[in-house]
Amino acid sequence: MQNQTNHINTSNISQLKFDAQNLIPTIVQNEIDLEQNKILQSNIVEFQQKSAQYCQNFCIGSELEFYVFSSLSPLVSAQSEQLNIFLENVANCKTEQGNGQLEVVFDYTDNFLALIAEIAKTKKHIYQLATHHNLWVSFAGKPIKNDCGSALQFSLSCLPKNQQNGDFIDNFYVMMAVFLLDKTKQNLAMLNLYQQDYFRYCQKDNKYLFSQQKNTSPTHLSFGNNNRTCAVRLAKGETAKRLEYRVASASASPSLVLSFIFSALNFGLENYVISKENQFNSKKFGPIFGNSFDEQYQLVPILENLIAFKINIG
């Protein structure tokens, strides 16, 4: 697929300023936005109605990454004993690959509003722990150059409606991946609230991380099987399958991201043609079998579109 956006040089993202003072968002979304949740609930109900003929036991889990610092000026990453404060006091918290980076894993559930509430509660708890111990935490998408970005990832899992039609569930995952990618481009700014988040998608930085065998962030709109370079990863194990939506930065509003996910799925189910044989094909997005950085795929670049949006709104 050819990129239709006017070319903007993003090789060194010189249009943006990397500012350590922007690492800590001043607004902590630790309260539930009732209006956002009404919209989310409406999108959930619509999805359940539209997807009922295709799947059952639809559940969602989440992963939230963040960094801990002992100082902001100069910027100093937290040491092991400081990270242990969070590992011991935050449920399902574990170390990640970045220097001073941690991750919280939220279990799969079909109670999606409860999942959003748990993420908000956990974020507030993390901030309180940091304040109590004279530490700083950042949910910025890219707080440290040449190190891993931080994401708010949602993982979708379901079973086929008809157990005799198990092969279709693979196709349903592909279908959901295409629906999400189709609507991501025009919602990138909502998925990345702060300018600091944009650096997460820098191709040069992610190529370096890839060469160091560290976790990368998606740089283009793509999906692939067990492919961590893609925006949507279809993870297939021996006993379970899931779809990982990896675009949103850790600073994003969980309720807005999840509402977007259901809205995109609803639009796709309403507007794409699915045959009587429950087969779905799309020429708009095809699976990536190698590295999504590879120019041969001619994919839509995430960073370029974010910068174009910033320039257009001034």
C-alpha cells in the first residue's frame, strides 16, 4: 500500500523537541470519566450484538509500561532497590527491558469497565508510591532516547461461535486486525496525547533497539503473526490465540483507547463484506512476514502522520 501523506523528513524528527521536562504528564487520569465510560459501554453493547454470530467468550487483557527515575535533573534511572518498591507493592508488576522500566499486567476479563477502573486505580497507586519514596514515574511514550518506549497495550481473545468452525477464528483475528489498522491513522493523536510520545515511533531509534535485541515500538501500520515489529501482533500459541494492539502510548486514556478499539471493530463489522462461508479477505492490509521496518512493504508511517497532524493544527 502506497503512503498518501505528503512527505515529511522524519529521519531525525528535527521538527520535534525532545524535552526531559515533558517526561511527567501534569494530568493524572486517576478518576473515571463517566461520559467516556457511557460511550465505551455503548460501543461494547454494539460490538457484542454485531460479533455474536462470529465469536464467543470475548475477553480483553492489558499491559501498562512506565519508567521510574530517582532524579529528573539530571535524569537518573531508578536502581534495583528502588524498582523493588513497585515490584513488591503493585500487583502483577514486573521488570521490562528499558533501564528503570516496569510493566503491569492486567488479567483477561469480559468486564471491560472494571478493567478500565483497575488500570486507573493502579496508575494512581504507582504515582502515590513514587511520591512517598521521593521518586518520579513517567508514563510518557518515550522518556529516554535510545531505550524502549512505553505502551498501553490491549490484548483481545475470543473463541469461535461454532466449535466445528475452529478454523474461522484465525480469519476473525485477521479481520479485527484490519479493522483496527483501518481506523488508527486518523486517531493517532488521541492514542498519543503528548509530544514526547511521538519519539516512540522513530524508525532510526527502533532499528537501533532491534539491533540490540530489545523491544521495539511499531513504526508503521501493519500486522503479523508473532511479529513484535508490527502495530498489531497476532500471537499464536499451542493452546491460545490473541490479538495485541500495540499503538497506544502509556500516557493515553485507557477508556478512550478501548472505546476506539470497539468503535473500529464495529465500523468494520458494519462496512466490510464477510462471505457466507465466514471467509474474510482485505487487500488494504496484508500480513508482514519479516521486519515491518523494511521499505519493500511501503507501509503507512506512524510518526510521519503524527507530525503532519501537529503541523496542521499548529
